[in-house]
Amino acid sequence: MQFTLNVNGKSETVDVEPETPLLWVLRDHIGLTGTKYGCGIARCGACTIHVDGQATKACQLPASAAVGKQITTIEGLSSNSSHPVQRAWVEIGVPQCGYCQSGQIMAASALLRKRKNPTEDEIEAAMADNLCRCGTYQRIVQAIRRASQLAQA
Amino acid sequence: MTTQTLSRRSFLQASVAVGGGLMLGFHMPEALAASIGPRPQSTTTAVGTEVNAWIVIDKDSTVTLRIPHTEMGQGGITSVAMLIAEELNVDWSRIKTEFADANRHLRNNKEYKVMSTHGSQLVRLQHPHLMGAGASARERLKQAAAEAWGIDRSEVEAKLGMLTAGSRSATYGELAEAAAKVTLDKEPEIKKDPAKWWLLGRPRQRLDIPHKVNGSAQYAIDTRVPGMVYAAVKASPVPWGALKGYNFDAIKDRPGVIAAVRLKAVPGKRDQPDMQDAVAVVADSWYRAKTALELLPIEWDFGDSAKTSTAGYYAEGHRLVEQKGILSGKEDPMAAEIIAAAKKVVTASYQRPFETHARMEPINATVHVQADRVDVWSPTQDQSSAVTLVASQLGVDPRTVYAHTMFLGGGFGGNGGGGTAVTRQAAEISRQVGKPVKVIWSREEDLAQDKQRPMTVAKLSAAIGDDGLPTALFTRAAWFTMDGINQLGSATADYAIYNMPYLIPHRQHERHNVKTHIPSSTHRAPGANQHGFMAESFVDEMAIAGGWDPLEWRIRMTEGMPDWQLVLKTLKERSGFRTDLPKGEGMGVAVVESHGTIAAACATVTVSRRGRLEIEKVLVVLDAGHVINPHTATEQCEGSVCWELSHAWMGGLELENGRFVNTNFDSYNLLRIHQRPQVETVFALSGGTKWGGLGEPAGPPAPPAVANAIYYATGKRIRETPFRSQDLTWTDLA
């Protein structure tokens, strides 16, 4: 089935089964590989993107359900890594292997849209689905606090 | 008795202040930092003159350093660049990096010495030749200047990319071509004295960070080759089961499906787990391949392996540790005799289940078999092996195989051997379908068929003397590996038990290597991870039985060993370790040596009456001799602690009817952000000739430190993992 998606402000027409998870459409059909496959069951967060500004796991969202919505991937968060979350991630030096970090950054940026100064509990609740095997968690918490400052500076 | 109430909040606030302060020192404006591209795997892109295999200098003095190692999150690119740049003496902002060419390495008789990244070896074992490459290039630049100016080389100074002698000067770029032709009489010595270093030992921002915040970093799973097709694979759910048949007709008309490929086990390789019998479904997208594979009827012959289970293996292990095993370490018949005759004896049995790597990047490989060459994109820690593995599967000359080094979405000891099974699968499928193919293991396949960390049972007994210190220690371990191999990494797996440093007059250790059908391999800090928990928990059991404070016990029992004393006394000073906290709160310590580094941990926990565990803080103190990049070294220690606690607290692969049953992150649930301990890292460095690794050693002492803290919080001794399955409830009455 052919349909058109709005990804990072661009129209992308794809021809796939309607139930195909958006993750695979982004990666294999549109070529945006920054969004990662980790588990396929929405339990690791590596595929986190924004759909109409909300953090969403792309591995469990049928592509056809995203028609008419604004889809933002890590590649579209900013054109030059200037989003406060990206700047904070660089400053604190969060990533190690980096594989989960697109999802971490998308989850964190969606949180900061809703809550300018999130509490630690709010940070933990918003990030609890995003698994990191390198153990960068304490730097993620620091970097979200720093991004909150940068966004309001 | 003094009491101290611990709150998670106070620790976090304190650590943010500390961390924030440090971070300011670490921050490097991007424009001033060295750089690497998002596609580092590209065949050489350096422009300029190759002074040696590692170093290319352009006329404008841009220096490209070729990195022979894998970047799997450990900061390898940055460390290698720093080691070479220290001796070459170039401006850090003029450095670019690219991965070295594995094919060239092979063609030129291992030109880069080592193209495999494991065992926390990069800095500790490879610094001599990496620093040597920088020193050699520097001296040849100086010689070229000396010849041009008609003076002696000793009169030329090389500093930050400039060559000077009196009023004369030239850039490295101007003399690179001449330097490339210089032959030195004798290669220079490297700078061994840290006091003389100008770059090493100072924190540097990682060079790969910019590409890891915008989605541009290219991992093997991101490989796209024109004309590429995709494959999903399934090996026998009971590992090493035989494939009897499958019915391709049932799925051949599904959209995008191209073929099914039968993959035959590679025999005789069971000590290096390789390719099993498997079926691959090939399609024009991976999602179509995966969904078709799920519908493919497949028949297997599981054989007797289907009778095995975690519970069965534990029973077998506990039976075996009552029997004589193979000696590890020194024989001392007195150990058992003293224990048999002793007035006071402590005995305990421990067990730990299989664990899996669960790298965030699922196992995958892309291979393109062409008429005259083969290209391989594999997330491997060992590029050399990827080349030879693919060559052996295809029966082609290894010199025609090109392995492209990619960023790895985690390694943790699981990506050795060239990627082994998946790389071989991709090679075979590409040959059969005549197209480039990307194979991805679903997360379920990844967890079920990975090379697993072996399960282990151990029994430890000690005689306690009148002074409360042990007079003899007798231990046995049984561990469960593919074909009963006992060596993963550099030492037999149980070294954390028999190599305990303590001054116990009589000790003997025996092991049983039990054959299983489960593929096994190295897993971050192999051996030290599961056996360190057993050894260091039992140390607390011995100390407490003898009326000793566990930290004072360890200090006393390592008297005369300066490196251990340095680490333990620093831990004592920095941790405020105490055993008199109110019930429900506890501190615990442990110390394990691995990869040449002594690592001690102090964990602080709270346990609610209902048994809810929170790990507030883990302080780690390490002696690695030297640290070249304190920033990446600290990150590795934070990560190692989280890694071990992920498995000790949350993990536990469950084997039933010969197969693993918890094979995704809903059921194999690892450490999450709200469960993180605050990790504080302190380096207590003895210096000198000692060079220890830092990618792994901070992990092993963390689980026993936590278990020892749980004991003080609850009165309960934890002798198995995962902690989440243990009853940690307590009452004020007990």
C-alpha cells in the first residue's frame, strides 16, 4: 500500500504493508538510520522518535497510523546539533557506544518540551523505558539538567 | 553507636556538584578538538604523505592517524590518537582519525601488530608500539630537517607540529615527504615517565561524541549497499539442534520474499562457538524477512540437550563440588586437613546463572560477495578474524576480503572472532543469492543464540583460627561451558577464587569444567565477574565469623602488598565504610584484581522491610598503574559497575528444556535509569611499570560489595544472583 508520511518536515512516499512498523520504514525505505532497532517490543527505547511532539517507540507504531502526523527523528531534531539536549550531551560527554543515544536524546527532548525543569522523579519516569548497556545513566540525568538550563539561558 | 541516615537525594546532590565541576575541566570546544568522521569505515581518505602505517601528514600539517582498534564505546579512538600524538607532538586540533585497513594489515604481515580489541588491552599492552609509531615519525621528521639544514638531528626540536633549530623552522607538513624517505639507525625509546607527558594523563573529550548525538554515527547494522537484500535467521531453539527440514512453499508467496537458505553447522569449532544449523529467509526488507521466517514451518532434532535446565545444571554443579576436581593454582593437601580438624569452620555454596551480552546493537553483518573481492561490514572486535572467517567459509584468498571497521553498538567481550556465526551466515547467504545481504538477528535470536557467560556453582570452606583469621581455605567451582572449556580470556575462569591475594597459610582450589550445548565466550571481565562475587562475598563470611571488620580484614590480609594496601586504604579513607548503620541501611566492600588492575568497591544500599533494594552509591577505587585519559577511564568505571549490577541484580537467563526462555527485554530485564547507583571513581595509581586495563575491572567488585551491604542492612547473606529473585524482607525482631 502506498502512502505519504511527513518526516522531519519532508514528504516521503512509501509502498509497504500498512502494518509495517514505522521504525523499518524510516531505516530501510527512507534511509534514516539514526533511529535504531533494539528489541521490537517497545521495551528498550532505541527507536524513540517524536510523533506530533510526543516521544513514541517507532518499533510498535504501524507506519499507516503515522499518516498525517509530524514525525521527527534524531536527524530532524536540529540541523546542526544545536538543540539544547544535543549540546548538553556533548558537554557532559554522555555517549559511550552511542547506539541507544538517539532514543535517549529524543525521549529527553520530549520531556523538556513538557517540563522545563523536571524533577529527578520526572526524569526517571520519562527515561525508564530507554535501556543503556554502557551505563551512561548518571550522565544522562546530569545532561538533562544541563539541557534544561541551556534551554532557558 | 552513632547512626547516620542515608538518603538518595543527598548523594545525588553531592555528586552533581563534584561531577559538574569536573565536567567544566573536561569540556573542549569542538573547534579545538581532533576529529573523526561519521563513516570511519571508509577505505583510506587521508590526504598527504604516509610517514608510517599509522600516520599521514598533509602539506598543511593536518595529521591523519589510523586507528587499528575498534570503537565500541570504550573511547578507543581517542586513546589511540592520544598515545600517538603524545610522541609525535602535534597540535590536538590538527588531528583527524580514520580506521586502519584490515586487508592491508593482513597483506602486509600484520602491519598494525594487533587488529583485535579485547581484554582491556588497548592501552595497557599496545601503548608501546602506538607511542613508538609516533616517536619514530617524530624522529624521522627531525632527521629530515637536520639533513635539509646541514645540522645534527639532536639540534632539532619537534613541538606541536613545528620543527625548529635556532632561527630556522619548518612545519611537519613541509618535511613530511622527506621524512617518509628517512631510515633511522635505531628506533627511539618511548617516554615512560608520566612526568614528561604533555598530553597523556589529561582528560580529553571523546572524538566520536559529535556523531553520537545526531544519528550520523554508522554502525554495521546501518550499512546500505546498492542492490542489497535482507535476511532474518533462526538457529535451533535448543542450541546445536540439527535442522531436519522446512517448508518454504508455506511462505514463498509472501510479499518481498526471495529465498530460504539452509545454513549448515561448521563442525569441529565448538570450542570457539561458530555457525549452527540454521534457516535464513531472504527478502527485500528485513521486516518482511523476519515476519516470513516467523511463519516458516521448521523441523529440528534437539537430541538430549532438550533435557537440560538451569535447575538441573545447578543440581549437577552442587553434586560436582563435593567431588575432587582439576587443580587450579597450587596444590596444598594441608588445606583440607586443617579444615577437617578445625574447631571453627565456615562453609558456603554459591551459584550464578547464564548471562548474555545483550549489546544494544543486535547481532548483524553485511557481506557482499563479488567476482574478485568480498566486502564485510561486521560489528566485530576483531577485524583480522572477520577476514579469515569469511575467506574460510567462501574458500577465497583472504587478501581479497575487505573488512570495514564500524562503530560498535557495544562489545562487552561478545564480538570477538570476527563476529563468528553471523558473519559466516552473511557470507554464505550472499554467495547463494548472488547479492549483498544484511543479516540481522532479531532480539530474541540475539539473546537465545549469543555466546553466553557460563553459569557457575562454587563451594568454599575455611578454618578460622583463634585470632579470627583463616588458617586454611579449600574451594571448588563447577562451571558450565560449551564443551567444558575452562579458559575464556587470559586465565582460567576461576582465577578470581584461586588468585585471591590474601595471606591464608594453606589454600587449595579445584574446578570442574562441565560440558554443555550452550555456546559460551568472554563476557566483560570474564571469570572475575561471576567468581569475584563468590570469592569476595565469602571473604565477608570469613571475616564476620572471625569477628573482624571486613575492610580491616582485607587490609590485614594483604599486608606487605603495597598496591593492595594503596587501594584498600584509599577506599577506607574515601568511603567512610562502617558496619553500624541502622537496620535497613548497609555498606559493603569488595576487591577484585583483573586485567592487571586492582579494583575495590564500597556499596551503600537501603533495603525496605518489604525487601525493596536501592543501591544508593558505589565508590570504586582502582590501581591501573597509569591512566592516559581520566575522562574515558572514569566513564568505563561507571559503565563497568552498571554492567555487573545489571546482571547481578536484574539479569539471569533461564534455561528450560534446553532452550533459553527469557529472550527479550520484557523478561530479561536489565538495569534501568531509576535503578542506577551513583558511581564515584577514584584512581589510586602506583605508577612505575604497571599498566592495567580499565574497560572491565571496576565491575567485578560491585556485586559482592552490594551483597555484603545487603547483609548489613538485612542480616541476610545472598549467595546467588539475580538479587531481584532473593527474599530481602526483614523485620525489627530478627
